[in-house]
Amino acid sequence: MSVVRTVQEIGPCRKELVIEVPAPAVDAETERVVREYARRTRIPGFRPGKAPSKVVHQRFREEIDKDVVERLVPRYWRQAEAESSLDPLTQPELAGVEDRSEGEPLVFTAHVEVRPEIELGNIEDFDLPDLPSEPTDEEVEKSLEDLRERAGDWVPVERGAAQGDLVSVAIEDVTADKDGKGAEGAEEGAGAGPQTVEIEVGSANVWEELSLALTGRKEGQKGDFSRMDENEGEVRERSFQFEVLGVKERELPELDDELAAKFGDFDSVDDLRTAVRERLTVEKRVERREQREKALLDQLRDRHPLALPEGVVEVEVQGMVREYAEGVARQGVDLENAGIDWRAMAEQARPMAQKRVHARLVLDAVAKELDLAVSEEELEGTLKQLAQGQQASTAQVRRALDEDGRLTELKAQMRRRKAMRRLLGEETEEASPAEDDADAQEGSSDTAEGSSGQDAAAASSSD
């Protein structure tokens, strides 16, 4: 006998089910709950555990009926899900329970987000960027030069400041004095007196106007500059005065075996150069893969427009915001007093969340179309890698994921990775360690549908 009375669509990818629990099942569960209440409660006039069931039910009717509903709804939802051949993407929401009299069936209404039907189009002929996967000799030497700079010391010089020099400068915003508005009408910092800072001339982090004004200035020399600034939609000119307090240049060490030893277990410059080339090779291959995957997902989404399940998108958004908050908290920020507009951040994250959900749904459809599956051996390998990171046994990690309902999502994510590799023409290649780690981390996330753990404010279209 079917327990589903009706099924109807109530929105894109959203269904409403009216489910009936047979009266005998309700009565049997009610008797079970009443007996439990009778054993653990005391009723005046009766010895512990000896109060008649009818008295117990009358005294605790509201609590007992609530417990019965909480026990029966999940059980009969699973039966309804199987009968209706649903492919839910989220846990069902209990929308209501009809009033009932003793001896009658229990009728409840549930809402659930379901997987949209996707008619796959072209899943071939992608226009993918073909970035180089090996560094050039020039890139290797540039990286070695960067290492020399990191190891260099700043030494004072008596000449004028030049590109790349470290300049100590006292700088004052004099906009308020110049335009007559006073400190209240000026930008923050105006009229507050000079502030001493150290800046590297020509750095991308330094105002270009300041770098130009400092160029050629020696210790003790003064100057001024101005720049256009925008504040709350208003563009205005700000004026500054400065005095150079000191100029330093970077003294670079020789690129020799002694320097190589400072950066690791390297016996020679050649060993360091080899290590640098290997690192750059890994970085370039990761970048190449990321760019190709991004392009592929963009094209897949464009070819398969979908009405997205909003409930799944919302879960993704909240997961992204939660991960951002956890990251900020780990940096020692007091979230309650940080003044963060969480609602605005959620809206900022929504487009990214929509892209992720869209990509996952299409990749799931591709995996189904290509009849891809994750073997037990493959799953065990990913669990083993995850266990090593957590310093736990593979069995412990599997049990924890299974108890939290995340083992299924881990397998789904691995299946999507297989689909991605197939679409990239790499189905015969072994997954890289970085990919396996990404699968493990995504499957272990407590965000439904698996969040990548990126900053919620970032803008990325990768899955």
C-alpha cells in the first residue's frame, strides 16, 4: 500500500508530498512511546512505572504526540521517497501535520528540492586554453632572483630614492587645510598630523603619485603631491606633504652554494635551480588544469541552462559564509565585534554558489550519461589520504563520514572528478595527489553538496 497521497511541483526543482502513515503504525508507535513515558515519569497516586497507559497518555498527550511524529516522519519519508522515485538534493522540510483523532492515520506534508531533469547537449568540442606546462629558463632565473631579494639586507644610502628602494617617509594629508573644509569635511586622516611609514618605491601596493614624488628625493628633503580620490561616490582631489626620513637599497647576496643552503637542504646552486624548476613546473601544471577546468565548466553551463534548486544554492551560500567566518576567527578576529555585514556577504557569495551548484548538477548528468562509477578501491585510496591528513585510521574516517551522511557526497565528488577528466580527454591518466586531496577535503566538508572552502567573497567558477 502506497503511503504517498499526492505529489506536486511547487516551484523549480521543488516538490510537495502529502504522505499518510497508516493508523495501525501510528497506534503501535504511540503505545511504544507511552510505555517509555510510563517507565521514566512519576504520576501522583501510582508507583513508578505502574501508571495506566491511558493516564500517562492523557497527562503527556502533547509531548507524546510530538515524539510520535518525530519518529514516524523520517521513516515514512524514506518510504515515500522510494515509492516516488525522487532524487532529492536536500533533506525534506516538514511543512505541516494534519490534526488527527485516535485511530486515524497520520498525514503530513513535506517539501523537498529535487534534481532537475537535464537533457545533455554537446559535451565534446570544448575550446580550452593550452597554457605551457613547463617553465622557461627566464622564469627560473627570475624566481632565483626573487630568492636573492628575499635574502637581501636593506642598507642606508645617501643618494636620491630610486625604483625598488625602501624609503622611510613622514606623510601628512593636508587636504583639509587646502580646501578650507576642516578636518570634519576631509578624508579620514586629514589634519591628524604626519604619519611615518616605510614604502618600497614603485611597489604595486603604493600610490603611483607617491612613488613618483619620492623618486630622486634624499634624506631630509621635503615635497608634496596630490591624487584624485573617490569617497561615497564623490571624486575630489587630496593633497599631501612629506619629508624623506631615510633611503635604503637592497644589498643582494651572491647566488652561490652558501645562499642555496639557506633555502633548504641544497648542496649547490644547481640543486636549488633544479628544485625551483620543479616547483614552477608543478605551479604551471596546476594553473593549466585550473584554467582548462574553468573554461570547460563555463562552456558546460552555457550549453545547459538550468533553473537551479534555490534550497541547494542557499545551503551552498551559507556554507561559504560559514567557512569564511571560521577562517577569520582562526586569525583571531572577534566576529561579534568585527562589524561584518553577513547578509551582504551572503549576497556577494550567491553568484559563486549558483555557479558551483550549476556545475555539479551538469557534471552529475555527464557522469550518469558516461556510466562512470567510483570503485571501492578508489574510495579506499581517497579515504586513506584523508586519514593521513587527520592522523586517524581509514576505518575511523569512513565511519565518521558515513555517520554524518557525507560519505555519499565524497563518492559523488570523486565521480564528478572522473567526469571532468573524461571531458578534458584525460580519462586514462591517474588523478594527481592534489586532485585526490581536493576530493577528500570536499567530501569531508560539512556543507551540503560539498563546498570548496574558498573565501566567500572570492569570485570563482570552479567546482
